[in-house]
Amino acid sequence: MEEIKSERQKMIGGELYFAGDPELATARKFAREQMKLINKEEDSQIRRQLVEETFGTTGTGSYIEPSISFDYGFNIHVGKNFYANFNSIFLDICPITIGDNCMFGPNAQLYAATHPLHPVKRNSGLEFGKPITIGDNVWLGGGVIVTPGVTLGNNVVVAAGAVVTKSFPDNCVIGGNPAKIIKEIELDEPNQPPLTIQRDKIDTLDKKIVALLEERMDVVEAIVAIKKTADKQILDTSREQEVLKKINTYIQNDAYKEVIKETYQGIMDASKHFQQKQLD
């Protein structure tokens, strides 16, 4: 027999739920009472105790400046030595998990809450969320916004004012709107031979490339569906040449032009093969 989930269980699980549910309304009322106590308390030790009572889990040495705002509190999990500057906002519809030794600048905003795109469904009172996960040793600059479903790896630094709309791996500085990688953070590893260090960089880059290739293949699948409906052929020579010309303009180092064009031709050939298999 299928288990009937409560609206709270649906909410935490990232499913559509009814925000007006009495249990959730009571939980939000309690959260607001706790917020008032936390934000008005001048004694840092008592404020820390109030935070520990309210959050799902807290590590030792955490310190949160007033004011802090949240929906429920019980979906917020912070590691040890967490520091949040003034005016933090946590929309903790789904779990917000923060690792050890993290620092948040003023006005940091983490949004695990979102709404349906369709207006009728949105106006019905149904909502849903996606969890946010922050790794260890992460620093969010002032005014950073993290959107639903984002995961940040260890040692990530987010520049002030950035809007983070997708996940990022370990050891990088990101910034902008939407946020992009600005630079890699090279950790001191004196015992590693130079070749190993460079191979580790390749491994990091390969991880990003694979993620982008997966996004590209998602688009390829959509193109296959369109071609099935329109009864179009896979091979489009003019389109291939157009893409290669564009790729050529993106390459800044002339010494790499030939090898990158060959690599991209291989990507397109593999894509055509995949499309043909799907159509067959």
C-alpha cells in the first residue's frame, strides 16, 4: 500500500506541496518567533543557543550576526566554525546544507524555494523547492544569491554580488550574473611531482567538459525529436561548416586551432552517430 505523505514530507522531498497546510503554517509561526528572539538577543552565547535550538544541525564554533531570516529553520544544517555576517536570508523549503569553516558576507541569500512556471498551478498555492549544498571552506561575498538546486564544492569563493544559478566544482573563484568561473584555486601541494599537478588540472577540466557535453547531448536529443516529427535527414553539411567557422572564431590561441577543430569535428561525428541510432 502506498504511503500517504504529509505536506511537510513532500516539501522536504522537493515535491509539489500545499504551503497553506496547517502543520506548515504552525512551523512558520514558530520560526518567526525564534527569529525575533535570535535577532533581538545581544548576548552572543544565548543567540548561539537559540540558533542551535532552531536549526536542524549546527557545528561547534558557529556565529551568526543579526539579523537572520528563514522559513522554517529545521531545514538548515551548518558545519563547524560557520560565520554569517549581517542580514542573511535562508529560504529553507528544502534542506540547505553548509559544510565546515564557511563564511558568508552581509546580505547573503540562499533560496531553496521556487514556484511552478505555469500560472494556474502557481496561483493554486502549490510550491516546491530544490536543496542547496555548500561544501567545506566556502566563502560567499556580500550580496551573493544562490538559487535552488545549486551545489558548490569545497574551497569555492563567490565574488560579491554574484548570482549562482548552477553548480560548481571544488577549488574555484566564481562571479557575475549568472556566475561563471573566474579562476582556479591552486592549493599548495609541494610533495606532488609537476606531472601529477598538471594531470590533476586535466582531471578537473575533464569534469567540466563532460558536464557541458551532457548538456549538449540533451539538446541533441531534442533535435532528434524535432527531426523525427519533420522527417528530416541527420546530415546537414552547411550547418556543420557553419558550426566549424564559429568554433574557429572562439579559439584565441592560433597554435590550437587545428587540433580543436579536429576535436570538434569528432564531437559532431559522434553526435550524428547518436542521432542516427535514435532515429533507427
